[in-house]
Amino acid sequence: MGLFQPTPSADSATDRTRPLADRMRPRTLEEFAGQEQLIGPGKPLRTQIDRDDTGSLIFWGPPGTGKTTLAKIIARMTKAEFIEFSAVLAGIKEIKQVMADAERARQYGTRTIVFIDEIHRFNKAQQDAFLPHVEKGNIRLIGATTENPSFEINGALLSRTRVYVLQPLTEDQIVQLLKRALMDEERGLGTIKLRASDNVLKRIASYTSGDARSAYNVLEVAAGLAQHAGTQPPEITDDIVRDALQKRTLLYDKAGEEHYNLISALHKSVRNSDPDAALYWLGRMIEAGEDPLYIARRVVRMAVEDIGLADPNALSLCMAARDAVDFIGMPEGNLALAQAVVYLSVAPKSNALYTAYGAVQQDIEQTAAEPVPLHLRNAPTGLMKGLGYGKDYQYAHDVEGKVANMQCLPDNLRDRVYYRPTNEGIEKRIRERMEEIRKLRAPATGKKASHLKKES
């Protein structure tokens, strides 16, 4: 199987057996839509291309933003040999063969660009196979990935490449691409003389989430449906677009970065008391097919991290939402989750428990683990009593105010304060109660029990 895949010629772009998205692939930077922050006049990538000094690159961005197209344009503009293969199909043997061919080609003055689609799918050993050849300059590596390179690409390889982030195309940019495809008689659908209103094209653009390839695919299906509808001239209507779309494609990967981006947006919207934003991000996750129990678990976490004792009912309501999702399933359970996130959004906020436990964790890690004070230990045997277990323990119920003046922390953490309630919600009452407790525990008011009690 040959790995060399030459850049398609202009003639092949008119092959009507190829998908519309492939036929309409831009051949020059002037035809390229979007990514002005990279390829606009004077921008970093454009400058590198114009100087024929791109080096090795990683293109990171969502599907359909032009990663492969940019690589092919660079190869064409720099007159380099272009080798393209997919990380899904290639192994170490194929990589080594390509590298050997590229090294020989360099000796004869031919530059080679190796384009790897879905480079994040390569394992460490496969990625390491490129390192010496990138360092020697035998190849210019261009990798395309939808995943965060920081997590998916080896640090050694990442340090030898420059990462460019491609953004989803805007709706207006998608609409312009669709109009071009409708008018282009050479590569597009111009010979069909299709009609489509701006509103219809905007609907396709909005439903394809900035993915040009997906938009072209929808347009191509809609064009076929319009032709079979029998109207003259054929027109793409809202109903045809609905049939072509079937189900909106949402940019989402349960194991990828977008998964974490959306849950982060949901959590931070709740924390910022924004129920509308919280509902929106919740809906994005649910409609994209996220595991509802995963969302429920994270919502419970929000209740204890950002509301805490400012509203203890928040945790109970979130646990009930989790049980509702588990009991009735989806889509009925989506309203239980919606109720929970709105409740959390409007609830009084406090991270006092969160910070208190963080301080406890820090002390556990950084201080000596002193033994439990003898007076706090239970003494079920005579030997243990003889050793002083439980000696001087004060039974709080026998003390005025039910608060004994007794140290309960180890000596090295004596008087340490972890929990500092806020003035939000119920924590305001908790704060007042803690002040009462502090006064009752003070030596001036504390009254030691007249007799000892065994810990129950």
C-alpha cells in the first residue's frame, strides 16, 4: 500500500463522484475562509508561509476548520513533496519507511512535508519515531488534532513544533462558503441552478457548529432532496433542510477537551449565580448525549463546594435529582437536573467548607501526625484505663451550655481554625452560633464536669 498521496490536481476537483466538501476544498489562501488571526496579512502563519519557513506545525481545532486544507496549501505554495497518512491506519513500520524515503529525497534537494491527520491517536512510540527526522530537518511535520496537544502529544515532539489554534468558522463564514458552492459551476452545484434563501443557509450554518465539512455535507444532501422534490427551479426549503439534518450535530466528545470545557462552563455559571447560563450549558451537555449520571455527580459536587452550609437543602435536592435521573431515565430526567442547577444558581454561595477541608488536607500533609490526645480516647479495658485513656475527658452534656473547655485538636494544631462561616444564608446563623460556642468554651465561663464519662 502506497503512503504517498499527492495533492489533488485542479482536474480532480471537478470529479463529480467526490463529495462536495472535497471538491470545494480551497486551493489557495485567498479562497480559504476563516482563521484570519493566523493567515491574514502580517499574521504569524501567513508570514511563515510567505517566507517559506514554516518548520514543523501542529494544527489544533474542531472538525471542519481547515486543518488538512491548510497543510495542502502550504505544500503547494512551498513546492514540497506532500505525504499524507492517517494515525488510525499507520504503524511504526510505515512511519520508518516514510522517514527513510524523506531522508533520501532530502539528499537530492527535495523537501518533504509529512501531514498526519488525527496525530493524537499515535502512541508514544509512534510519535517518538518522528523526533530524529524533525530534528535533522529531513521532514517538516504537520499534525492535525481535535484534542489538546498539551495532553495528547509527547512533550519532546511538542517542543519541536509550533502549535496553531484554529477556531470554528462563524455562521456568516459558513453561509458565504455555501453560497460559493451553490454558484460554482466547475466544482460546486452551480449547474443545478438551486435556489436557497439566506435564512435557509443560516439554518444550515447554525446547525453545523462552525464545521464547514459538515455544512457542505448537509447542503449536498439537501440539494439531492430538492432535485427529487420536482419543483422547478429546485429550491432548498426549511423542510428539506430539516430532513437533511435529521439531528443537529453538536461539537462534543465525551472523552475529549470539549467535555471538560462544557462542565467547567456549567460549574462556573452556577458559582456565579447565573441560572440562564447554567441551563444553557446543561442543555448543551444533555443534548449532545452526555451521561446524565455524570452530570448529576458533578451537580452534587457543586452543591457541597459552592453552597455548602449556606443552604444545606441544596445537597438534598441534588441527591434527589440524581435519584430521579436514575429512576425515570432520560429524557424525562433532564428536568430534574435543570431544577437542581437553577436551585444551585440562585442559592446563597459559600466555599467555607471547601476551603476549610483544603486547609485540613494541607495540615495533614505538612505537619506531624500526632497521636490522638489521651482524654479523647475510649477506654474499653482496664489496661487502657491504666494507661490514661479517657482521663480528664469532659462529658459535654454535664457542662453548663453543653460546651466543655476541652482541647480536641493535637497539641501541634492547638487553637487552629479551619471552618470560617460566611454571612450568607444559614451560615450567618452558624457563624453566630460558633461565636456563642467560643464564649462558652472560654476558660472564664467554662465549667469542668465534676465527674468523668466514658466516650459513647
